[in-house]
Amino acid sequence: MVMFKVSRVETTPYDSQKPGTSGLRKKVKVFIQPHYLQNFVQSTFNALSAEKVRGATLVVSGDGRYFSKDAIQIITRMAAANGVRRVWIGQNGLLSTPAVSAVIRERVGVDGSRATGGFILTASHNPGGPHEDFGIKYNMENGGPAPEGITDQIYENTKTIKEYLIAEDLDVDISTIGVTSFSGPEGQFNVEVFDSASDYVKLMKSIFDFESIRKLLTSPKFSFCYDAMHGVGGAYAKPIFVEELGAQESSLLNCTPKEDFGGGHPDPNLTYAKELVVRMGLGKSDSQGEPPEFGAASDGDADRNMILGKRFFVTPSDSVAIIAANAVEAIPYFSAGLKGVARSMPTSAALDVVAKHLNLKFFEVPTGWKFFGNLMDAGLCSVCGEESFGTGSDHIREKDGIWAVLAWLSILAHKNKGKLDGDNKLVSVEDIVCQHWAAYGRHYYTRYDYENVDAGAAKELMAHLVKLQSSLPKVNDIVKGIRSDVSKVIHADEFEYKDSVDGSISKHQGIRYLFEDGSRLIFRLSGTGSEGATIRLYIEQYEKDPSKTGRESQEALAPLVEVALKLSKMQEFTGRSAPTVIT
């Protein structure tokens, strides 16, 4: 057994930032500064109660991006020095964010131990590589992100930290499955490296009818494509889609996890998932032959998803509404009924209509998965989603990209029972969405992202929008001067949320302009980037008339888009004539 000794290393605080639900995200060059990562990790240990550190079991893994392997060694050494009893690591340091949540909640170690929390190493959908992004966040014993009380304390600790503890001479082979034991001042310290996919696959098999999905994926009438964008989702693609569900390996795109995500931007949307978009017949040219019936992608850490049909894009807002509407019939996990549903405030109101129709509890929360987690822990929510390509359920406490793909395959399998043989035409993704619009109406919806905007200019734009809200008559005069065919603004505010579970209040969660006909304009500053500011503009119009639900989204929304850009003075404040990404 290898012996280690604990060193106390003097350090000084860095200019830091408060870690949110998404953790701390910076460029790699920031994280590799002397003591920078160590300061954050020690500040986290110091923010946790003693029983969650000393003698505890922690998960340490992530999406495999550049600097992850070094970070895992540093965190493991610091865990040993701080009295942690065991560290669990996915083989090669790979675990998706949803898999970490599942492991914390479900896994039992070889010695019967269970995890009390974990460090996830990811910057989610942001690029990776020596000159790109790295991130770290801490998840609690429920498998969900640390609550604000903990992240506040971590931040305060980073501002005053003077020393950290580390076992300098401890080194772990994370490529080989097994348990390595070390001996330190407080006794034995174990590191268990385990298969990255097995626990997660087991959980998915307990939720979905894999036999039903297998019949769909092995039918010669059905074709399928999954793009992991060289993220950690690739570690689950072959075990689930090929080995368990019988799909052809040629159905998988970019499923080798890479430290730099193959030089791409691992964000599953129509702008960045270029190869999948072309294969699904949504590219500018249609020279790829007949597209598959179903396509999907996940991001760097596999918690986000994009769903596509043949030449057809499903908005994330529609996706969560359709999953909720079909969950009880199509997914065994929900056969007893849904406890409730929830969406983030900027997400379209498509889910609201489903909840009302099915008489379900409904919640509108700020952006951030911790708000869904509170509802789930209280038994109030089964299915939830964010328009930012995040969908999930109460099986874990994170959004889950591969879960969303399996949910859609379950719905397709259910809708196509009896149609996989013979000459029957398959019910397509587009058919399912159009049937949903016919039943519930359509929420035309788009999001404009202005990335890496000057932070000062972004704040000025938001302040301008808040100031306008003081006079709705003035706002409506401006609106009518821009487009006379746009409805009247009847309410404007900054969204504020009181958590029905813990009573906490979240202010300044987005600026809203609500129109008489149900249309909405929402402006938010996003905290998911590593530098600058991202302004997100959300535009939504509800159409109940079935004869008007087949229009192109950008055409239907053009009047509201014009109003939004001129009302906010977007180009004047940002200097941008067009968004970075439109979804």
C-alpha cells in the first residue's frame, strides 16, 4: 500500500467569480495558473459540512476536455489530504454530467459505500482545448448542483483563502478499472476506477422499454443517427444504441471523446452540429441522399440534446411538451402518471398548455437546474425542460441528453406499433409534432444569441429595457411605430421567483414584455460563457388556429423580431447587426 503525507501549501486569493448552477468556467490558461484550481477545490471542501468531507465518498470525473486528467489528479490528492475516504473515477476520467448525478444517487461501491457528492469537470457546451474553456462544479448528495448557500460560501472562501491541503506524492492510474489503496495520516484512502457507462446504462434500462426501442431501431423501415460531437456522450453511444438497442455502428457520428471536441463547438444546435444537420437534410444543399428518420445530438458533457426528424427540427420547447404529453403511454417509468411538470421562464409556454389539458401541477422557474431539483426532491415534478436544449426528469437531478433521445425513440416506438412490418407508412417525427400542434396549438419560437458582447454594453442594454418598463403607454407607442400589426404590451417586468420548496427568492431573472395575444419577448444575460457577456433574446407567438400552424417560424415571428431588435436598440448597444446563433 502506497503511503502519502499531507502538505499545507500557502496560497493567496485570485480575483474569482461566484460559481452558479453551472459551476466556475474560465479559459484553460486561467485554471492552469499556480494554485487557481486548488484554491477553488479547498474553498469547496471548507464550505461543506465535516461529515460531507471526512470519511466521505466523492465522485470526480467529467467530459474529458483538455486539462481534465491533470485536474482529476489534483482533486484526488486534495480529497485524500482533506480526509475523504474514497474517490470514484469513471474510466479515463469520463462521466457525463447526468451520469455523475446517477452515480451519486444510485451506485454502490465494491465495499458497499455510497457517494455523498462529486466534482464534475466540464464547461458543458463550450469549446475545449489548450486555448479554450474549462470548468468545475460541485454536486450534492441528491446528485444535483450545489445550492446557492454553498456556492455563496465557496465564493467567500476563495476571497480569503490562505492555504490548501494536498497529498503531493499520490498518483492514480485512471485508465485501468479497479481499486487502488493508499495510506495516510488518517488511515486508508481508496480510489476506485469504474466503467463509465455501466451504472448509467442500468438506470436507462429501468426507465425505458428497451425491447420496444430495439424493434424500432432494427426495423429496415427506420433509420437513426446520433452525433456525440466528440463529447462524453460518445462513451455511452455504443453501449446503449449499438450493443443494447441493435442500431448499426454507422449510425453513430463523432462518438470518440476528444480533449478538444475535434476542434468543434460541442453545442447541439442548428449552427454548430453541422454534420448532423446536413445528414438530416437540413443543410443548404441536399446532396447527401435520403436522410434518416430520426437524428439527435448531445453536447460536450451530454446533458443537452437536439432532436431532428427527416428535414425537420424540433424546438426544445416543443420537445419537452411532447415528451410530457406522451410520457405515461410511451415510457414505463411514468406509467403511474406524472407528478407535475416545469419549465424555465424563457422556455415557450407549450408545456403550460399540456399541463392545463392534462390537469398537471405546473411550475415556471428561473433558468438553472437546481430549481427543478428542489421540485423533484419535494415530489412535485416528473418532467422538465429548458429552451437551451436541456430536457430531463426526476430519475436524476441534472438535465440528460441521452435520456431525451431515448424518450423520443420510446414515443416513436409507441406510435409505430404495428407499423414496422408490411407497407404501413411510419409515423414520423414531423407527424408527431404536427399532431401535437393540432391538439394544443403552436408556439412559434426562436432564440437569438449575441455571444461575447462587451459586458458593459450588455448591462447598458438591459438597463435601457428595465427603464422602458416604467411606462407601458410609451412602450406601446414605440411598438406601434415599429410594427402596427403587433399586439399591445399588457405587462412588463423583471422575472422574480419564490421557490415553493425552500422559500428562497431569485431576482433579476430576465426582462419580460408580455403581449395581449400571448406573445412574449424576453431578454436575459447568460452566465454560461467563460468571457464577455451573452445576450439571449427569446421571441414567442402562440397560434391556436390549425390552419395557421404550418408557417415557417422565422416568417411568423418576423414582426416580433423587428420589434425586439428596435425596442432594445440591440445594434446601437452591441454593435452587432446579426446574432451569433439563431435557434
